Amino acid sequence: MQEKTTKAKQTFLIISASITWFAVLLQLYLIILHRTELLPETIIRFFSYYTILTNILVAICFTVLLIKPNSRSGVFFSQPGVLTATTIYITVVGVLYNLILRQLWSPVGFQRLADELLHVVIPLLFILFWYFSAPKGGLGWKSAFPWLVYPFVYAVFVLIRGALSGFYPYPFVDVITLGFKKVLFNSAGLFIGFFLVSQLFIVITKAMSKTNSIT
């Protein structure tokens, strides 16, 4: 039974890692193919998207847990806090896109494929992986605060980069269009959203841990 479970987990990791790396590289190819700026600026803009950075994080996590689960990196990514934080980050990718950004454009062809993979398929794959495979113990209500460091650093980067280049990757952080006060208000709302999603996952974790301890 244990051997079957391990093999199923490895198969899932192989499929998920392959899909994630494919989606990221496909999006890189498409943004270079349709670029309106010089290549260096295009590459910087590619890595300015929260979606891309978070999907790369997910791809690395899947790959490390598949290839070197017992290495230092594997132990790091296996920690309940790290896996739960990563799940929260990629969940926010899916929620923001499908609630706010999807209605702003209608991609077709390979661009639609990349979008659906990055914003729907991969978030669902990682949530499933977290639910069935991630250890659930050791997390408390205060665990959410360190998890906010990643979105905070990203927000600071985007605002500084935008002030220098005039490029903002998402309309709700576009200081040129909305003004700085509105962007700060939007950012505060996003941080509250991150915190609430974090608390939701902690609630699920505690419920699952309690159930497992009873059984």
C-alpha cells in the first residue's frame, strides 16, 4: 500500500512539474514573440508578474520534491509552513485572475492555453498536492504573518520598478492611472486577502490534523 502511494505521488509530481515548467516556458516564448520592447526589458517585465514568479516557485517545489526529496532543499520544501505558504501564494494567483483579471482580455490560441494552465490548472494541482500529501502539523494562527513577507517584497519591487520604468504589471497597482493613494488602498486590500486566505488554510490544517489524531 505504501509503495503504491509513493508511486502515485511520484507520478503526480512528474505530471505537475512538467505542466508547470511547460506553462512558464510557453509564456516566456509568447511574451518574447509578441514583445513591443527591447529583449532585456521584455525579460524583466516577464519576471515582474506575480503569476510568473509564483508558478516558478511551484515548479521548483514540485521538481525538488520529485528529484531530491531528502536533500536540504527537499526538506525545506517539505515543511508544513513552506508547503502551505506556497499553496496560499498560488491560490491567490487563481483567485485574482479569475475574479478580477479574466474579464479584462480574451486570449486565444497558445496564449489562452498558457493562461489556463498558469491561473487554473496549476493552482488546482498544487492545492490537491497540498491537501493529500503535505504534512499538516505545527501550524498556528501566527504562522500567517511570515507568509506575508513574499507578497510585501513583491509589492515593494513592483512600485519601485514602476516608478523607474513606468511599467506596472497589473491594473490595480498602476500608479500612473490610479494614483499612489488608490494603489496603496488596493495593496492593503490584497494584504488583507492574503491574510484571510492564510487563515482559511490554517483552519483546514487544524481540522485535518484533529481528524487524523482521532483516527
